Amino acid sequence: MGKVAVVGLGYSGAIILERLKHLTPALSIDVFDTAGSSGSGQAYQQDILSNLVNRPANLMYLREQGDFKQWLQTRGMAQSNGYQPRPVFGKFIEESVQSSLREHSSIQYYREHITGMTSSRGRYDLSTASGERPGYKAVVLATGNAEPTDFYRLKGAPGYINNPYPTTRLAEIRSDSIGVLGNQLSAIDVALTLLDADPGNHVTMLTRSSKIPNYSESYQPRALKVLTEHAIRHRLRFGGSALKTVRAMFDEELEAQGIDATLDDLMRDHTQASVAREDIYSVFSSTNLIVPMIWNLLSERERKVFVGRFRGAWRQLRVPIPKENWIKIHQHMHSGRLACRTGLSDVSVTQGGFMARGRDFNCRFSNVVNATGAGDAMQGALYKNLAASGICIQHQYGGIDVRYDDCRVINHQGPSNIFAIGAPTTGVFYAVSNIDVLQMQAETIYRNLRALST
């Protein structure tokens, strides 16, 4: 087969590499990562230990389910079933990847920034700052999350931080007027870091409409009784409103699992999950691989309806945080050191700081941290260059266009031997922030590359 390039070595790059290594030495693999990551990437890099993964340890894995929990146990770490710090999971990935790099001489690692790509006669040439890397039969784009979108054009203003990770970079901020854009997982990491850094710090989380996430304690995957792939495809085949059909199937699943709640009720008020918290999040976590399939089956009209009416409520319901951090957040709110303002409409630079305006409030801040989560991959220079050269096409719902069945990047000539995983595929797969989907995509790409190598 020759050579394959893997661009990026965060978590998505690591799970690709852990599969492709089994095709060596017949297959030569070149891995490129600008930051020098060995699998931890931005999400799991060495950082403050209060940044917790929002999945129990038994559901976090690299090669196979249970490998992270086993790694914790061999090191005598307590509460190996609980929610672990992100850097701990990152350490596990790094040790595994570094071991693979040592054991497989056909894998070469380059700390280089890929700036572009050209295609000729079934081969791909990569452009780097130091020159060309030619002759790849296939390329895997595992570039991870883009930095948050600068919605209010604040970059360059003193006191503004657009990308909060690693959160250790926030430890020197001292102020009683710190604004944090967002109030979900990233914003909670940021708020806790700032509040732990100095007792004089005061933080206000600023959002357009969302509320503080709900918490989860523990949950286990469940065997779905109604929301199976076969049943969904069968029932959507009969026409009518796909969204109504899917909502009805969610209600039937909840009832079949013995849960006295409806999807509409839970999305209207996510705190109602407290009626059967463990059962509800166990069921929802089991739909991780179903949600991308449902999104792929919706018509364009119904996708627009979902995005306009339901996406915010669904996200609010589906992204719980560990109870430990939920308690800390509410303790800080009770003490007056943390506030959350909704209805944000604008943030602007003023003399000596920033002004945030919203429904019923005008607040001045000395510092503002953008913690709104990952931005769109197409904002990055690499994907802009790839689109300009015809290698990829922007997807209207984010990232680039890929085939749902095999993750091949689509250009104006059709699918290619370039594959993408994770954040760049968000427009096609919708939910790509959980490791179940990433593992599924990695397995799909591996099978296709294995077929190309024979």
C-alpha cells in the first residue's frame, strides 16, 4: 500500500494509530502533530486536576472498553469507577501511544504543522513549514477541536483570552470582575480554575440562553429496546414527520426502561432528570451511536427545524457534568463569588476592560475568557487551504463534507482517499464530542484502509 499520513495526534489520532499499527510493517505511517502531542491533545493535556472528564472511568477507553479502568487499578488509584481528571486520562493515552511508537519502527512521528495538501495520480503530497512530504496513498485528518469562535471580535484586546486551555494559563488572573463566555463544560473548568486560584477572584458566566448543566453520578450503558438502528430505519421509512417519530420512539424507550418521563418534559426542564437520574443518563448514553444515524436520516427541512427549535434543549439535557463539580459551582454561587447571567447580546472593548450587555444587565469586566467550546474546523488555516485547493467542501452545519458510511472526505469530484474523524465531521455526524462516536469512526476508517492495503 505504501504510506499513510495521520494529521493530528490527540485522542482521535491516537485511536486511529492504535488500529493502523496492526497493518505495519507492510504499511508505513507518518504522524504529524504541531503541538507535539502524544495522544492527549487539548482535551486531555496535562492541566489542573479539577478538570474532570464527564464520563465515568469505566466508559473511558483507548483500545478497548475497560483498558483505562484497568490502568488505574494497576496504579492503585482510588475510586477507579468515578470521574477522573482529564490529565489522568491523558497520561494513560500518552503512555500507550509512546509505547506503540517505540514498538513499531514503521511509524514515524513529526512535530510539524501541515499547511496544505495537493493530489496527483492517486497520491497526496502534504505541505509543511519545512517543505513537502510527498507520496501518500491515503490521509487521515484527525485535527481535533478548533479553538473557540471569537463571536465578539475581542482578539488582541488586553485581558481577553480566546482559548482557555490549558487552564493553568489562567492561574495568574487576579480580579473581582472576570467574565467567562459560556456556562457548559469548558466554562465550568475555567470558572473553577479562576475561583480556586485566588479567594478574591469573582466570576460571572455569560450566556445567551443556556442554564448550568445538570449533574450525573454514575451510569451504565443499557441495551436499547426501542431505539435500535433497525427499528428507526423501519419507522422512518413510512414518511410523515421524522422528528415526531423519533421523539415518540424516545418516549417509548424511556417507558420500556421503566422511566416515568417524556423527552419533551426533560428538554423543557433538564433538572427533571432527578426523578431517575442514573436510569435516564444510562439510556441517553446508550444512544450515542444512534444520534448521528438519526441526524443522517433527517431531511434538510427537518434538520433546520431541529437546529432552530430543539438543538439547545437537547444539548442542555445531554451534557451533564460530574456531581463533584456541580456541587462546587453551586457553593460558589451561594457564596456570591460566582454568578450566571443569561440573555447576553454583546461584549465590547471599553477603556480599561470590557462591557457585556444583555437582557436586564450591563456589566463591566477587567478580563474576559472565551469558554464557549470548540469552534468550526473551517475557521482554521489548514481547512481553508484545503477548500481553496478543491480538496474538501465546507458543510453547512459545520466542518467539512464527508460520507457518513466511511468518513471519506468529499470534494467536487466525489469521495477521496482522505478520511476525517471527529470535529471536522460534525456537520455530517452531528455529535462527535463523545468517544463512542470517535471509536466508531476510527474503526470505520481502519477497515477501509485495511481494504486498500490488500
